[in-house]
Amino acid sequence: TTDIVREGDSVSSSVLDGTDCVMLSGETAAGSFPVAAVRIMQSICEESENNIDSMRIYKEVIRTTMNTQEWGTMSAIEAVASSAAVITTTVGAKCIVVLAAHGSTARAIAKYRPNVPVVVGVVPRMCRECIGYKDRHSCAHQVARQLLLTRGLIPYIVDNDAAVVRCAEGAKDEAVKGFLDDTVRFAREQGLISSGEPLVMMNRVGGEGVIVHVVACP
């Protein structure tokens, strides 16, 4: 019984400390009831998630990040990503929507542990050059799978024929809007947000530029 309590406590502590994922190991994974063990671990994670102090973790990550940056400054992506995490609480947003080529921007947001899910619209390779992404080689499905390992990220491979056509025509702004709209639609279908509720959208604009929108879900 003591060992079971100790393992449960370890899982809970890991979640509260902001870990990305947990897994069964050792005797627990090799035991006679693996499915039951996973279900219990899931229930522990869900209960612990309800008690996370997101602001405490945010402040700790900010402090650590600033201490490791040269001259005590952040990159534009890092600064805006950290701000997006705070904005969700300030405006009561239900989720964050971000586009991705390889997921670095999405992971930067997740690093600051926002208390809402981050829905990541992974852009297909053929459309990345049009909207200003440098990474044109990573497979969208591979990127989506890898994003699942980061806490809070919900990947979705965008599928908007109209936006793809706009890319082919060189209409960058229309293509970005189409991909964002498609990702928001996915979030709505998954029950993460409802029409009229506030959401935060973040995407790159040209080179290293990045912008954040706070809008009502259509």
C-alpha cells in the first residue's frame, strides 16, 4: 500500500510541477493490471490538473528564462508567447489557436503553462513558403505526433482547400486567415470553445514577426 501511495504521489507532484507527460515504469508497467494502472494514473493526472497554480509556474518559467538569456532579454517569439499565456487569463479565453510548421511557437506558448488548451494548426509543407515559414521539410503528420508529447498542445493538420488555393495564388493573408479559421472550426467541433466565447490566436507574420489576436469565436 505504501508503494502505491508513493507512486501516486509522484505522479501528482510531477503534474503540479508542470511536467509535459508521465508514463508507467518498472513494476507498475509490468504488473498484472496494466489497463487499470493507466486509468488510475489518468484519474490522478486529471485531479492534479484541477489544482495547478498556473501563475506560479508562469512566474518560475519567466524567471528561469530571463536568467538564461543573454543581456536579460527575450526573443520576440518568446516574449509574445509568454504574453499570450497571460492574456488567456486576463480576457477569460477558452483556448489558444496557433499555426505551426514544426511547432516551435506552439511549444513556446506551452512552456508558460496557460490554463487553457493550445490548438495547433499544422500547415502542410506545400503551403509553408507562401505564408512565410522557413521550415518546408518536416512532415505535417510527424510534427503533429511530436506535438502530442508537450502538455496542453492539441495538434490538427489544417485541411482547407480554399486556403491552399490562395497559397497557390500567392495570396498570403487570405491563406493565413483560412488556416486559422479551419483550426478554430476544429476547436469548436472538439467542444473546446463555443461561438461567441473569447479566444487568443497567434501566428507568425513574415520572417520572425509574430502577432496575437483576441477575438470572439465565430
